[in-house]
Amino acid sequence: MAGIGETYSSRDNKVVTGTLSRVVIVGRPNVGKSTLFNRIVGRKEALVTPTKGVTRDSIERVVEVDDVRFVVVDTGGLDEEIYLSEQVKKMAFKQLEHCDLALFVVAGDEGILPSEKELFYKLRKNGIKTLVVVNKADKREARENFTSFYEFGSDLVFVSAEHGEGIDTLLDEILTRIENKTIEEDESILGTVTLVGRPNVGKSSILNSILGDERSIVTDSPGTTRDPVDVIVETDYGKVKFVDVAGIRRDARVKSKEESLSILFAKRRIEASDVVLLVIDSTVGITHYDLSIAQMIMDAGKASIVVVNKWDIGKKRYREILERWGKIAKILGNPPRINVSALTGKNISKIEPLMLSQLQRFRQHFSTYHLNKLIKRYLSTAQVPVISGAPFKVYYVTQVNTAPPTFMLFANRSLDINSQFRKYLANRLREDLKLNGIPVRLVVKVR
């Protein structure tokens, strides 16, 4: 398994290996760190709202400026007033231990706070190369405070991350302070695996158990992860990207703008995945929310695995989980299920081979001869519907796409998208081709 900071995912999903320079963005909450991160990266990756402490996990991306590649890291706000601040601070300082440059972001319109002075001198005392970034410099209050920021020294850059002002100057200053380290670009990653589920089901704990590293912040409080967190893992078969997203709530329970945005980000990440691990809390069982998330996975056309967590303390609900299993199995196409305990590590090692197996099946191609043989058998043994006065007939079938497997049926009549016979054919193909937990799409072309 690759260490953090040694293997990265680039914008085109290539894997960049080697030791890139690391630029870590730090500062107290609500000074614009995530907005600055998004501006440097060039797209919206971190969640940005006016609420304090929205970014809790560290997010990192590879950036290329003037043929120089480096890693930029967005960290949680360092503020004692924020719940989880000790864990957020621990994660942020862990990133700083391995950084080549710290961008210390302050809010120009608020001046210098005592806690910022303390943090700045702590960075300097620990020998961390630091560049002070005065954000929101376009505001009148910031212009009135300009001279006070020189208390930090002459290494200052004034920017407006929201409007993009001063960003080119900042990038130039970064390049003068970091080393252009040699890297290699490998083949594309094998695929992307995303962990989803309701809040507090243990997604981050499972990811941390797989990684063997405290990469996502874990607490007993629901909704700790808000920004999607991704990391590349070296497996026996190649490199795989894991993504941990915020706990998905039913829309009626979403009470804040940042949680609504997190759900939108989660949906986007599911759509960008190959395999999705739906994590269920065994102490609660399968809920209506779990079924809604399962439907989201199927609608996105992704392979799935159901991971039942906290199995060491939730065995008493085993019968209830089995009773409700039929509903989730129907939605996801009878997906593989694994019972685990992130706390004790039970069965965590079984996730990786199962995940790689699903990834392989998701992209598998089947011979035309075999497909036609199966369809012929289905039509000869089933009650074929009569459509527009004629029995439904298939002349020929072939696979036209993978990920998910998509089959084109050349037939004498069309089949409605919600036709029971269409679902019957898809389910039979899934069963005989061993595509459990994988969407099977049928395209019917009349000829």
C-alpha cells in the first residue's frame, strides 16, 4: 500500500508517482482556504460556504503550473471554538510535518488575531517555510489593515480568492519557494471505489482500516466527513482510487446549505465511480435511507458491494437485516455482501479482493455466441409477451459497451423501459453471467 504523499491522482486520472513538493494551506476557519484551494486547482473540489469549519478532512490535488507539478493540500480550520478542532488540528499539523511550503491564509478584512500570531510563530519555530496569504484583499476593511500584516514579515501576498485577483502572483511566489521534483506518470488507475452511506455508519473508519492510516477524521458524531476525501491505494493488481464522501441524508433532514452541497458532491462522486461500497450500520439495520442510496447507485449505473459494518456489536439484528435484504438486493441486483467490523478489523481484508472482482466484472466483455445462446434459451422457456399483435422475438444480441455491461437486442418489437419482460431478461443475464451487484442495461433496436 502506498504511503500518503507518494502516489497521487492527476486531473486526467493518471497516477503520478514520486515525491512531489507539497504546498499546504492552513489558517483559522472562514478565511477562504477552500476558495483559495479551488482557485489554485482550477475547479470546485472543496466545499465552500460561509459557515465556519466546513472543511474537516484534508483534501489534496496535483497542480501543474509552468511545467512544474506540486501537490496542494486544503486542511481544516485551526480554531479552538470549533467542535472536532483537536482532531482537525491533528490532521492539519500532520500534513504540515511533510510540507515544503505552508500557505498561511488570513482574512484581510479582519486584521491579525492573537491566535494567528501564535500559529504563525509556531510554524516558524518548527522550521516550516511559510508564505502569508492575505485573502479578501479587495475589501475596504482589508485595505485599511494592509500595513498591520507586515508584522509577519515581507513574505506576503495579497489576493482575493473569490474573484481570482492576485492568484497569478501567488503561483509565481509558490514556484520560487518549492523544488521542481522529478516524477513519473504511470498508467491509468484500475478504477475508482467510492464509500457511501448514511451519516455515522463507519465509512471513514472502514477506509482508514483499509489504508492503515488516519486519513479521514473519525468520531462518533454523524456527518463528520463533508468534503469527499480520496486517496490512491496500491493493490496486488494495480492502483485504485478510494473516495470517502459525506454521509447522505434524506433531503427532508438536510438542514444546512453545506450539507445540501455535500449531497450534491456525493452524487457526482458516485457518478464518477466504478464500484460503490454501500456501508450499512448493523446496529440499525437496513433503513429507507439505505434503500434510497442504493437506488442512487443503480441509477448511476455503478457496480456495488454492500458492507455491513459494526458486525461485532450488531449481530442481534442479523435476522432483521436478512428480512430486509430482499429489498436492497432487488434494487442493486443481488449484490455481494460482506459483514465487517472496522473497530476490530474483522473481514476488512476481504473487501479489496471482492472490490477488484466487481471491478473486473463491471468491465467484462462476453462473446456474442454465448449471449445469443442464452437469449434463445430465455425466449424458449418464458412466456413471451405479445406486442402489437405479434410475439416478441429477438433476432440477434451483442454487447455494445462495458462499465456497465450494455447489450443490444435486435428485435421485431420494442420493449417499454419498465416492461416486466425487459427486467426478466436483464435479471437472467445478470444471473447467468455472474454479474451480481452490477447494472445490466438492455437496448432494444427494432428491425
